Amino acid sequence: MPAGIYVGTDDGLHVFGSQTRLELPGRRLRTLVADGDKTWALVGESEIFNAGAAAIWRHVTRLRNVKTTCIHPSGDGLLIGTYGAHLYRLRGQRLEPVESFDLVDGRAKWRAASGDQPSVGSIGVDDDGNTFVNVRIGGIPRSTDDCATWEPTLDIDEDVHQIVALPGDGPLLAATARGLSTSWDHGGAWNHRALGLDGTYCTAVGVCNDTVVVSASEGTNGKGAAIYRGGLEGVRLERCGKGLPDLETNIEPHCLAGAGSTIAFGTTTGAVYASADAGRSWELLADGLPVVRCVLVRE
């Protein structure tokens, strides 16, 4: 896919780069994820699309009688999370449930943050093949054997909104209600970074180069919502201000993303802000869009 900022909305995919264009018009995009030169998109309640270097989208599959929440490529197919906190895997044209995920220790204690059932919020896979799944609310189960078995890593009662597994020696990051949670040993031990935050309720996280950017507020109502940045190996986070207005609502999971020195986020009010210097300064990229559901930055 060409370099640019990809913004998935309730009415299509808006692409900002060498030229601005609209793709998948009329479609509600839920998640966007890069996979080499390919991009995967979760569209509507249960449809999966992808596009290669030529940026031509094709319909791949639809899950029947299942409401999907997120997707993520793995070494052995595309992983798909759902409401009810289940996993599926797409291998080529074959779609199959990951039945081992239904046997995670402590699963009976999982609960919903709202509504009537827990759900998979996001999925991450690191370079060693470890798979991480954040459950709302159920912590972060981990598999070290290609989804054959699972074990909990973070306390079940943690309210985790999004996880990001970084390549190489990078950490596993989690935006949680306690702050920015970080693990440098594949989920074995965690520390919670809240120094510098005005509120610890973190909802989305993205990375550009060696900088982590996170959205945080005082709680579910979005009071005091703001964007913060800091070093991956640092402790304190600093509030981003240059070029940003006071935010009216929380930034939703999957709506903050970065690559290289570029980071961008979108809001439920249809605004998109971008930074070319790892969050030091920002500019308004677009306004008046439909509700933003996901953001992807490609170099």
C-alpha cells in the first residue's frame, strides 16, 4: 500500500498522502492493520477485506452469525476477535475457530465493560511468535505456541482498551484504566506508567520510532481527555499541546497510530490530527468527517 495516513470512518476509508482519496465508500470500517505491503480491513459487523501494493481492495470473507471486533495478522493466518471474547483464524480461504481460547484459565470471571458480554479489544503478535489478546474485561491472555494453549498475563480485573506488540526488542504496550502498562518480557511482568498524566484512564496507544503516544482522561466520560508522549524506555509522559485543541471525548482504541516519525489520531467528532515530529507538534489534517473508527499510518 502507498505511504500515507489511512482513516477508517462510518462512511468509507479516507486516505491522506500524495493525494487525498476515498476508498470503500459507504462502508463502515472498524479496524485497519498493516501486513507487509498488504493492508487488512474489518468492515461492518463481520466482513474482511484486504488490499496489496496497488491499493485495490478485495472482499476476502464474511463471518456468519458472528459480530467481529478486531483483526491482526499472525505467522499462520489472520486472527479475528469477536464479541463474546472468541477468536477465529483465517488460513487462506479456510475460516476456523481457535477453540483453545475458550479454555483460558479464569475465563469464567471475564465480564463486559458495558453490554452483556466481554469482547476481544485488540490482538498483538511479537517477533517471537507470542500472541497476546486483550479482553474487556479479562486481562491479556498470552499464547507462546501458536494459539495451542493460553495463560493469563495481566490481572483479570484490569480494564485494558488496546495492546500493541512492538517488533524486535521492543516492549508490549497496553492502554489501561491504570495508565500505560508496559512489559519488556513478553507479558511476564508489567509496570504501570502514570507519571505526568492528568488522568490515568488510557484508551489508545501508538508508537513512532522510539516514542510512545497515548490518549488519557479521567474516565469513561472523557473529562480531561488529552494526548501524551514519552520515550519507550522512559517513566514520565508529557502532555502534547502544540497545535492541539482541548479534546471533548476519549480517543477510541485503534484510532491512534504511528509509523516512522509520523503519528495521527481521529475523533468520534470526525477530526483528524497528525504530527510529523513524533508528537511534539500537531496540525489539523481533516475535519467534518464521519465518526472515525480506526487509523493506520504507513511509511
